[in-house]
Amino acid sequence: MSDGLVFQNQGSGNAKLWQAVIDSAISDWVRGPASHKCKAEYFLFEDELDFPFVCRSAGLDPERVRESLWTIRAHGVTEPESNVA
């Protein structure tokens, strides 16, 4: 189950569902098992089909989300409770 690292009760039920997908991917990237980290990292940083769709469905700008993630990545993922979006 997701820890709600990124989103705190924002948007409609549909948007919340997609926010949970992004939140879960970020959680896996930050502290998941190695196999989950690799898949999450690909989704968050390289995927050009599903990631933009999921972000837009969550009411987010995919480019802004990725910019935030790149910033976190550049500084190292040391603060798993960080708010990224």
C-alpha cells in the first residue's frame, strides 16, 4: 500500500487513483526492492507513453513532474518523505 509520499487528498476520485499510481512508482523508486526500483525508474524517467497519460489523468503536467524527479535524483534520494509535486 502507498505511503502517500506525494499527494494529500487532491482532486477527484479518478485523479486520486492516478495520483496513487504515481505515488506508488515513486515509493518503489525510493525504497522498493531492486526489481521494483528498476521498473519504477524506467516509468518515471524514460517512459514516453504511459507516464504522460498517467500524469495527465492525475491532473499533473508530466514535464513538471519529471523536472521535480530529476532534481531529486540529482541530489540523491535521501529524504523519502520529500514532496515532489
